[in-house]
Amino acid sequence: MSQTPRLLLIAPSAMTRTPAFDRAAALALVMQLPLHIVAFDYLQALAVAGLFAHEQMSLARDGYLQTHRQWLAEQAALLSQHGVEVTSEVVWVQHPYEEILHFVNEMPLVLIIKDAQEESALRRVFFTPLDWQLLRDCPVPVHLVTNALNPRPRNVLAIVDVLRSEEQDHVFNDQIIDAATKLAEQCDARLELLYVFDWTTVYAQDMGFGALPLAVGIYEALGVAQHGAFAALAERHGVPSECRHFIEGAPVSSICEFSVDHRTDVIVMGTVQHKGLNKLLGTTAEQLLHRAPCSVLAIKPSEMLQS
């Protein structure tokens, strides 16, 4: 395949134009990168029926795929009219993650874009099993789109954690801000930088409630130290003072409220794994991925959006 860097849009199996199409087109234009669209099809009923009537079911499958290819080609043609260099394909596969890894290995992908799954009117559950696989294991940054009211993001929010203690974790903060900064610059969007200091949780975990006056003093001092670390991080990256936000409170609800109040289009955050565990590191990341009121761009250590 071509070695030209590109964006990969994972289209839904249903032949429906979704918000991710508009976001992918907008990003392809501002990043000046070609876009490849892939849809993964697999109908269990056809697969089972094919065990007993292979020839007939093979024809039915081929007809279904051809219809989907034609629909996707029409969507690609519409994007081309707006200046996007775009290609498309439909793949019959039961387990799409393995197929996505083939794309990762065969072409230099800058970003994977996909609609986030909303399964309930009461609780937004992004995240089908494929979403979680991409967030946990995919070596390429993943952008999960909830809506595209602004196809080209106008407000980008970078979430950092100044409690990171290891040198590689400090570098990870830098990578998160760099990725958010590049996205904001490419989209001519406003960049906000946020850290939420939840000293009550730290206190409850580390001290218990037996020495509250002493603990309050200790953690007030900790808050001052963290505010200084946050300010230094922001200063190093040239984030204007009016775009730096150090908030005290519960992290997940504070981030969500901030995102709503500031009309955030994309939250840029880092995700890593617990060693030996098949899950994202930290309950804050997991809860935020479930509850974020806007789209999410997730990167892992050493991952950065490239020009």
C-alpha cells in the first residue's frame, strides 16, 4: 500500500453517514492528508447459512458487499468534491480489530477516526468491544466522535496529570499537550489546558480521617506544589494564562462540567494499561471515557499527531 501518511476512518457497517464522516473530512483538509475509509461487514446469518448452501450464500454475500462498496464510493465522491483525497473499501471480516492492525502495519496512519457508540439515552456508553480494543492496544492515536456540530473543532481541551512521578510520565504530559496544540493549530481552534486537583481523595487514600486538621494543612501545601508544577508545565508549552485551568474537585465531573461550559469539541487525553491487566490505567480515564460530553482523542505514550 501507499506509504503516504493518511487518516483512517472506520465507517459503521450500516450504510449511514455519521458525524465521524464530517470530522474525518474536516481533519483531512486541515492536515492536508489523504483519507482512507473502510467499513467492516459480517452477517452471522449469512455465515451460518453458508455452511449449508455455500454457493447461494456466497452470491448473497457478494451482492451485499457490492451494494455497500457502491454506497461508500458515493460518500467518498461527495468528500472528493470538497477537496479531500479519499479512497474506500469494504472488508468482510468477523473480528475487525485484527484487520485494523493490518492497516496500521501496511500504511503510515496518523490518526484513526471512528464514531463512538451511544447505547443508551440515560447513560452514554461509548465503546463497543472494538472501541475498547482500539483504546487499549492500538499503537495509533484514536479519535472517537460523538457529534460533529463543528466538523472542524473550535475548542480543544488537553487533560494533564501533574501527579505523574516517573520521568516517562512527565514526558507523556508533554506529548498530550503537543498533540492537543498541533490539533488546535491545524484547526485554528482555541486550546485550553486543564488539571483537576482532588486533594480529598488523596487524603482519604493516604491518611484516613484521624488527623484531619494536620492532613488539611499537608494537602493544602500539596495543592500549592501541584499548582506550581501545572503552571511550569503550561509555561513550558507557551499556553496563555487565560487558557490554563487548575480546578479543585472530583476529576470526572469537573472535566465534564468544564467541557460543557466551554463548549469543548475534543478532549485530548492519554491512555495506558495497567501492567498485566486488560484495562485502561486509572479509574479517572475509564470513567471519563464513559461520561465525556464530547469527542475524545486518546493517545498513548510516545504517540503524537504528526504533520
